[in-house]
Amino acid sequence: MSVEKFDAVVVGAGIAGLYAIHRLREIGFSVKAFEKGDGVGGTWYWNRYPGARCDVESWDYSYTFSEELAQEWEWTERYPTQPEIERYLNHVADRFDLRRDIEFGTRIDQACFDESENRWLLRTSKDATIAARYLVSAAGALSEKFTPKISGVETFAGEQYHTSSWPAEGVDLANKRVGVIGTGSTGIQAIPQIAKEAEHLYVFQRTAQHVIPAQNHPLDEDQRREIKATFRQRLEEKLANAVGMSGFPEDPPSLLELDAETRREVFEGGWEVGGPVAVNRAFSDTGTNWDANKVLGELVIEKNSEAVNDPGVADKLLTIDHPIGSRRLIVGIDYFETYNRDNVTLVDASTAPIEAITAGGLRAGGDEIELDVLIYATGFDGVSGPLMAMDIQGVGGRLLRDKWATRPTAFLGLVASGFPNLFMITGPGSPSIFSNVIFAIEQHVDWIKDCLTYMTEHGFNHIDANPDVEDDWTQQVDKAAENLIVGSTKSWWTGENIPGKPAGLNFYLGGLHNYRAKCDEVADNGYEGFLLQSR
Ligand code: NA7
């Protein structure tokens, strides 16, 4: 059996995988990335559903490692669409000649740590065996889709799609009765677009949501010039704050300390700007104080309800039982207005639960709804999901999914003890999607590159996390989340969207800037907390 050998294998060719290839090459490593899609982009390759768009502004949702790249790329809108981000990532792959080290259409199914040879042995979906000194998971936080098990699914005579594996050629929804299950970020982006195409759209909503308007707009020439001119200044800003975004409100007022009129003025100002940061961070206390949070939630609901003509529909859409920001705050474009269309029906799946899929459609609350197309906008098994889906065996043949059976842990979210030479990008215990994820990815990859450089220079070829230090980090993760309203409701953030997945908020919420400082401190102290060896 022939075994191809590399210094490092990267799992995935999305934003993280592309950047990892680039950086690992720089330190002279032989690198190979395996990507199950037929193109680059990861999440932005798969999520092609109508309306797919990033809810971080284009000028921040960009790599910063190359100023030349930033100066030559032209974003066209405030919030970039999936096709535009996919084009950007293809441009990056070409510009840095990354494709030659990517095998497309190939999944890593199994990874076993071979202790005698101090390497990872990988089995691909094409039955090839690959050996790698280091394994870098760039599998993404949102790449393992979740489809609820609904009885009768196999009897459905129509077409079924999950938004995260939307066909590249698109789906013809004209003259079709379409059902969408799910009103998370994805559903709320897709619903207005699908409504324009379908004969009739039925939305199955289980949880009503707060939605902040994107106030999206095209970028004119002056704005594009400004984005380029301020590249360095914005980079400084991103390095200095908790979420790694520019234009982050520095010293917002306390909602509770403002009189009602000023409070409303501040809120209206944020609403006009649009996007999650301008509203959710308009006040200093809405993320920690339940009274302040309640007021902000009410202000948002009041605004949202103004867009809906039918008070009964508005009531179903906006009877919200969770604090604002406790689950992912959603950014919408014409979402509530969509329910004013004659061809859109809201089905309240909290009072009329989905019972079964039938040959002709879906049964909810005893009513049969006839459908030609059923769309699942039902989300993902986030962060740990893609890693658990792979068969990863560490020291002593222990499976990562067994180690993580009660809780996924990793020191700094980067290395899980017992799984040496495996680095995770945006892994559990890192800030991950609680920050501008592309900026978080750059931090992780740069740190990994520096760590591997250090190891090479000092004659080490084996790195593991000290289990006690890993436990200590998990405690720090919990401490950073104390007293925050974020995560106080069930959602994919807490893992509770996945039946049987242990509940917990496995993100470092102390801020990307503080996380970066901690990672730098560990590195400056000779990778303190990691066990480095020469084998
Ligand atoms: P989310 O945010 O996990 O949303 C999934 C939606 O699917 C949500 O509305 C769920 O309702 C709904 N859902 C899931 N299962 C069911 C069943 N069985 N019946 C009815 N409704 C169901 O995923 P998204 O893809 O929208 O967004 C994920 C992230 O992508 C987002 O946070 C951004 O970071 C980008 P529920 O709320 O659980 O009642």
C-alpha cells in the first residue's frame, strides 16, 4: 500500500484551510488540504441558498494578512452575498497559488494517531492512506448540517433540500408550493427571496426571533476608496476589541441610566445604522443586565411589528420568549415585510407542531399542508460537530467523540489533550464565531505557524496539551461566560439544537483581544501548558 506523506494535512479549503495552506508553506512544510467540495470556500461553497449573505460587513469579512490583497479586491456591498464571497475566496486561492495543494471532492473519513511513528494516518473517502506529521482541522464551525428526523420523510413525493447543500444550479421554485422549516439566520435570509419565486410559501416557525435590519447598501466609489485608505487604521481597531471588527462602539451609554427619550434616540440611531453591532452594542448593559435587555428587546419588537400589516401574524412572529442576544441576533432584509404578501403563510410550529411528512406535504397541528418542495433551514451541529463526525483516534486509540462525550474541551480551543499534533482552527473553547471569524481564523493560523516554527527550531516534533491546563482553560471559558445573557437560551450555540448533544456554551467569551493576549503569553513562555517533545 502506498502512503503519501506530508508535513501537514489540512482538513477543508474554506477560509481557514486556504490561509493555513498559505502560512504552512511559508515555513517550508509540505502541505496537502483535502476538501469534500469541488471548489474552495467551505461554508461559502455549500450555502448557496437564495439570499445567502454574510452578516459581518465586507470590509471586515476579509483577510488582513496581505495589504496588497486588500487594496486590489473590490467589495460591492456592505454585507457581501454568498456568490461574492465565493468569488473572493477563489481569487485568494488563485492569487496565492493554493489550488495545487488541494485535493477536491475528497473527505477525510478517519484520522488515527500512529504513536510508534509519531504521525497521523488518514483515510480519505477515496480510500487513500495519507501520513502527516501534523493535522490541522479547518473543518469549519458550520459544516455539519442538521436535519431533524420527522416521521414519514421517505414518503414525500416532492423535492427536499437543506439550505446548506443547495444545488449549485439552483432550484426552480416557480409555480411550486414551498415549505421552509426554520427561522434562524438562514431561514430569515432565504424566506424573502423564496417568497418572490414560489407560487406559495409556508414558513414553519418554532421560535420567534428578534431581527435587526441590515440597512444593506451598495458601496460607491468613495466608500470603496475609504475602505482601502483606512486599512491600517481598521486593522488596529480590530486588534483592540472583543469582536475583531472595526467601528466597534467604544464607550456606549448604559441603557438604564438614560431617560426614555435619550434611550430611544440612541436606539433609533443604531437602528438607522443597522446590523447587529449598532443595535446590540448601542448600550453598555443590555448584554449583562436583564432589565436593560428587556427594554432593548421591547424596542426591537416594536420596530419589527411596524413592518407587519396583519396584527395576528405580527403577534405570532413577535411573541418572543427569550432575551435579545441570548441566541444569535439575526440580521434581515425585508423579512417581516414578506409576511404582507398574499403568497406567504406563517405556520406557528410552537402551537401547531410539525407532526409528520406525508406523500403530499406536511402535517402540522392536525392540518395537512400540500407542498411540492420542502426546504430545511434547520441549521448545524456547530463547532464540535464536524470534528466529531470524523473518526479521529488519538493516543491509545481513544476517539475524540468519546473524549468529548460530555463536553468538548481543548486548551485554548487549539489542542485537545490526548490528540497530539492535531491543531483545531476555531475549535471549542476559542472565541470562534463569537467574533469576526475570518479575523479569529487568521489569529489561530498565525499562532499555529509560530508554534510549529518554534518546535522545528527547538528540535520538537510532538505537541500535546497538558490535561490539567486544559481543565483550567475550560474553567476560564466558563468564568468568562458568567453573568452574560448570551447563551442563556437553547440554540445551536449551546448545542441544544442537536438531540443528545450535551448542553454547554463552549466558546471563549472574554473577547478576541484578550484571547489573543493569552495565546501570545503562552507562546512567549515557551508554549507553557503544552507538552513539547522530540520523538
Ligand atoms: P439555526 O440558527 O440553528 O436555526 C435553525 C432553525 O431551524 C431554527 O429556527 C429552529 O427552530 C428550526 N428547527 C430545527 N429543527 C426544527 C424542527 N424539528 N421543527 C421546527 N423547526 C426546527 O441555523 P441557521 O442555519 O439559521 O443559522 C446558523 C448560523 O449560521 C447562524 O447563527 C449564523 O452564525 C450563520 P428553534 O429555534 O430551534 O425552535
